[in-house]
Amino acid sequence: MELDLQDPLTIQQYDGVSSLFANESEHMPCLIAFQSSESRFTIRSRALALISHAKFSYNLDPWLVYLAVNYMDRFISKHETLEKRPWISHILVVACLSLAAKMRNSDLSAILADLSREEGFEFDSRSVQRMETIILATLQWRMRSITPFSLLRYFISFFEIEDSSLTQALTHRASDIIFDVQHVLKISEHNPSTTAASALLCAIQDLMPQSFSSSLSAISSCEYLDKDRLLECLGLMQEIATAGCEPSPHTTVSSTSTPTSVLDRQCTSSGGHTGSKFPHN
């Protein structure tokens, strides 16, 4: 079954929107892990540069890329790795893209083969599969990620919008914003629901600014949201839109020689777009 990021739960799991709010924290990275470990932050920066390069070079599906980054962030925050192993970032990107492609029923075999040989590295399929296994175990096989996309339709229901084309425009605009801010690590400290509500408010501010105040009041009434956290996330998104801070898609990562079998040395376990001011597509 293909994973739809707007409806991640299977029929067996689905028990109304409350299930999404009840389980969303299980699909978030641990921001404290990045703050307390410079090596984790470095690995993430290298991996983001690689995945951004792949996204633009191969015109990858942004939904697939978003899912891969979600896996990557969750893995890095839960699995201690060493900065002295720069190839970890590379094989992590390949493995996360491979897992995301499987979840989305996409064929990336040719692209992943190319990526495995870039930047002076060369990973065989066995090594990539071993990395996938480590990721799956670390994430406890929770691969049907609950993301902000899962909750956009729910929050739109707080507004009385009769024009379906406007609803669609708001959904697309909010989705673009969510894609744009994923690279910003501080966004990760907010629940997917808070991120979704904030992105939708940014979209409303763009497309129907006269309704922003009433929309903020409506969304703030949601029993599942913390208003202070919502305002904090909204302010962060507005700041990102003003400044723009995503690494260039052409950023390169220095390469080093790869071990004969890159996963023979077991890691020690510890348990988008350009800086575009949210451009319209």
C-alpha cells in the first residue's frame, strides 16, 4: 500500500483525527539530541546538502524527499554516529531515499545507483540494505510517518470556505511552505500539527490576508493545539520567509575514501526548495 503523506494511517489504525494527534510525537526527531551533539548536527548538514543536490539534479518527487528527510532526522537523533565517518551521511541519504521510495511505490533504482557512486563514494547494494535495516530497527518500523500534511485538511475545516478552488489553493500554498521549512532544524521541535496549523496561517496571510485574524482565532480554538507554541512556530515561519536560509542545492560535500564494507564497523547506538521567501508555484 502506497504511503499517502496526507493520510498516513491504514484502515486498521484509523480512529478519527484524534489518532493523528495521539501518535504524532512518535514520528518526530529529538531536537535535544542535535543540540547536545555537534557530530549529529554536522552529519545532518552534510546529508541535507546531498539530498538537496539529489532533489534538484534528478527532479525528485518533493513528497518522497520530505519523507526521506523525516526518516533521516529521526534516525540521526536516535542513533549516535561519528563525525570522523563522513561516508555515513552519504549512505544514510541513499538508504533513506530508498526506504521512502519503497513506501511511496516509486522506482528510484537507477537514481540511487548513481547517488551511490557520487562524491568519490561507491556503496554496493548489500551495504545500502544493511543501512536500511539499521534505520528500520532504530525507528522501530514506524515508517508511515505522521507529518504536517496529514493535518492540513483537518485545520482547513475550521474555516467556512465554500469555494473549493480556494481550499485547494490554500492546501497547495501551505504544502509549499511545509516543504520550504523542513530543513530548518528548529521547526522540528514543533509537533506536525503545530507546523501544519502555522503553515496554513502563513498561506492565509499570503492569499487572503483580510481573513488572517479570524483564521488565527479559529485555529487557536483547536483543543489539540497549544496557542503559545502555535504563535512561536508561526513567528519562526514568518522569519524564515523574510530571511530565507536553505543551503544551496549545489552545495558539495567533501569526499573521503570509503571503507571496504562501509557498515562493517557498526555504529554505536544511543538507544527544500531554495531560500525562497515561500514563493508561489
